[in-house]
Amino acid sequence: MEDLLKTFKQSTNNTGSLTFIEAQRDVPFEIKRVYYIYNVAGNARRGFHAHRELKQFLICISGSCSVDLNDGTTTRTVRLQDPNIGVYVGPKMWHEMYDFAEGTVLLVLASGYYSEPDYIRNYEEFLQFVKSE
Ligand code: TYD
């Protein structure tokens, strides 16, 4: 699995930090949707799906969480804990998020509008889909 972590540009001075992300420049897609996950219980696990076409970047803009990324062959775990580092979750990548610190806000930049048919929520179906491509 190639390196999926990206450090975004940041402007920091003695008053604080500012991170900026431009579509098609800093992320490899046009951003059509932004959503964020918060108020997550420390023992909760989310995700458990892959997408057929959707491309996303996950960024913990506050707090921290772990993400398992599985391409059907290899599983990689990343810990998101820096507001200017994101992880790319492309199509055909089974992902699960867990170990959320209290107060975490996980920001997601997505290449498409919400579409339930783009989700693969069954792991066996995911493995079949990866193999068939
Ligand atoms: P889901 O993607 O399953 O969340 P997670 O992967 O974090 O467990 O989404 C949870 C619910 O929210 C699901 O019923 C669909 C709905 N939803 C939308 O309506 N629009 C959206 O943009 C997203 C991301 C989810």
C-alpha cells in the first residue's frame, strides 16, 4: 500500500495555526461533500465499509483516532492525531475507525455526494468486488 498520509500546508505564528486544503491541489479530487464525526464513545467502532468509487480524506482536526485500512490483501493502521495530517481513503478500501479520544472531531472531505449504492457494507462482498476488478 503506497503512503496514504498527507501533510497539508500550514501557517503558524505566535497567534496560532491555520491549515488549508484546496481541491485538486492538496487532495486529488474535487470536493463535493464535507462531513464530520464527533461525540463518539471511546469504545465505539465505525466505518465497516468500502466505497465503489468515492475518494475521501480523513483528518482529525481535534483529538485523535485510529483507522484500519484494508485493500483486500493488506491491512494498515494509522493513528490520526495531528490537525494538518490526513489519510487518503480511495475506492475499494475497507475502513474502520476506533479508539476515539474524548472530544475528537474527524473531518472528512469527499469527492461525491452521499450515495448509499456506492457503499459496500458486507466484507465478503468487498473481497469479491476487489477480486473481480
Ligand atoms: P456511515 O457512512 O455508515 O457512518 P460511519 O462510516 O462513520 O459508521 O453513515 C452513518 C449514517 O449517516 C448512514 O445512515 C448514512 C448517513 N449519512 C448521510 O445521510 N449522509 C452522509 O454524507 C453520510 C456520510 C452519512
